[in-house]
Amino acid sequence: MNKRLDNLFQIQSNHTTIRTEVIAGLTSFMAAAYIIAVNGAILSSVGMPYEAATIATAITSIIGCLFMAFWAKSPLILIPGLGDTSFFVFTLVFSLGLTWQQALAAVFIAGIVFTLTSISKWADFLSRSIPKSMISAMTAGIGLFIAFLGLKNGGLIVGSESTFVALAKFSDPKALTTLLTLLITLPLFLRNVKGNFLIGIITGTIIGALLGIVDFSVLHDFSFSFSGYQEVLFAFDFSAINTVNFWTAVFSLSMIIIFQNMGTQLGILPDKLKFRKSFQANAFSVVSASLLGCSPSTTAAESATGIAAGGRTGLTSLTTGILFIPALFLIPLFKVIPNSAIAPVLIIVGCLMVQSIKDIDLSDFTQAFPAYLMMAIMPLSFSVANGLALGFIAYPIVKLATGRRKEISATMYVIAVFFLLYFILGAI
């Protein structure tokens, strides 16, 4: 058995051991297991059945990790990403007006675009055409959006007639649960405690139970069944394919998943020679996610925990994928988890994504202003698409205004025109 694993994943040639790889896979799983509870809760806000969406999340994670293990032989793990799920829900559905079934169709086509990019030279071309400041601003803006979503769902930020939004009173049990859970989860995260997010969610649920915001009645029926899963499996709907909003969704989603995953993989992978196949595995997993009824899968930042534990081969991702299987049968238990226990995870992940702002040259106003506009508009308009649109429109304008048109690629002009049409047609 050991020899087969060594031959399959080249354990010795990667200067690692089977034990190290398995421990690394367990570490990655403990860091990423929270996604099963969080992703299903977010997807259910657009009308997807919670249990079916949660099953889709788990199966998508299993399949994604298997792609990474056997195709790329890479220690990276693939799970539905919170940023991508937020984009799916709040931009594709709430902002662009697609149904969740039509949004799944957009994910499918975006996955095909991603796949074509990953097996051709398009990835290299696009990486040269779109300024790094704009890619970093996309990530940071989505991070701010996710953080705002966490603060809102956790009850820390509430509506106000005089100031639009305001800080909640901490006497509110929902807000208090969020605050206490954040105060527990953050130190665990900062100290790199294994399973920090999972521990935080469990602790938050206990705190919520003590404060009376947990509904235990859902545990009266602890049965688990795949019978409702057919509602999301192969549920995509191409009926909106002849609309501008649909292709706006495809275009913007393609940009996000391609550049986000490119940046994450190049930043985390210890062996950059595995990038090309890892990138392809990521693309295949996005297509499979749409088929399985889930938001796009992404290279998880939590992959870094497994790599830090010594993971170097596909055995790490295989171990993580296998561990997601028993998690499927605990889905009924996830129903008791309150939003206040999940909100701190969104707040912390938002901060992680905002850190990409360091890659923006803020001393150059022609780089800083479009990035700033993109980051500000996303949370303030509660729309990732609006932020992307205004940022990409502003970029060529500020460059032309300062006589620096040579710094604008043809691709940037095309993107700006496309997003300008998005606003014009949306106003009609």
C-alpha cells in the first residue's frame, strides 16, 4: 500500500512521508471544514433548499480535492469559496436579477471559460493585460463586502433611519453572540490553532444556545437523506442566455475566478512547477460545481495550513477530500448553527482578502483611484458587480486624463465599454 502511494504521488521524490501528508490533509480539513455550514447558509438566502445546498457544498469539496489529488498531484485543496459564493448570491441573483438556476448556468459557462484559459496561453495573456492593482482591488473589495455581510448577518451592524447603518446595542443577544464568538475565534486564528474556525463556530453555537438564539427544535428529526438533493443537481437554467445581464454575470465571474485562483495558487504552491495542472484542476472543479448545484469552487486559502504542516503532494488533498465524506452525514446538525456563530468567520476571512491592498501602488493616483472606487462601492452598494464596473470604467479615464494612454491595454478598453453598457442597459 505504501509503495503504491509513493508511486502515485511521488512521496519520496517530494522529500516527504505518507504520515506527514496525511497529517497535512487532516490539518487542511480542520481549517476548511467550516465551509459546509457557512456556504449552505449563504446559498439558502436565494431560495436554494438549505440541506440540498449543504450537500452540494460537501460533494463539491470532495470532487474538487480529488481533481487536485489525481490530476495535479498538488497539496492544494478546492472548496466553494466565500467570496465566490457571495458574488453568486448578491451579484448574480440579487443585483443582476438571475434566478439561482440561471446563476448556476452562468457558473457553468464561466467554468468553461476558465478551463479554456487554463489549457491555453490565455492565462498568461490576461495576466499581462489587466493591471495587478485591479486584480488586487477585486480581492480586497470582495473582502470588504464579505466583512460587511458578516457584520450585518451577525447583528453587529443594523439599519438606521438617520445614518443608514449603525452599531447595534450589545445587549441584543444576536450581536452579543457574534462579538463573544469573534473574541474567541480571533485569538485561535492568530495563534494558528488547528481547526480554529470550526472551534469558533462550535463555541459560538454554544454561546448562542446560552443566550437563547439557537433553535433546537430542528434536532427532533436527525434523519439524513439525499432525497432533496435532486432539486439542485443539474438544476442550471439557460433561459436567460440571450440577456445582457446573463453575459455580464458570466464575464465578471470569469474574471474573478481566473485571477483570484491564479494569484492564490502562485502565492501558496511550494512547487510552482505544479501550477499549470493545479490551475486546470481548479477550472475542472468549477464546471463540476455548477453541475452539482453549487457556487464556484476555489483554491482555499486554508491550503496554506496543510502546506505549513508539510504537505507537498496530492496525498494531502486526497486525505482532505476523504474527510469531507463523513461530514455529509452531519448536515442535520448544522441546522442549529446560528448566523452569529458564522459571522466571525466572514469577518476574519474578509480581513484576509483585504490584505491584498498591499499590492496596490497607492502612491500612483491613477492606480489608487480605480482600486479605491472598486473597493468602496462593493460594500456600500451591496453589489460586487457595481464595484467592478465602476473600477474598470474609471481606470482608462484617469489614465487618459493624465496622458498615459500607453498604459491602457486593448483588453482594458473592452472591459470598460462592456461595464459601461452594463450601466446603460440597466437604466433602461
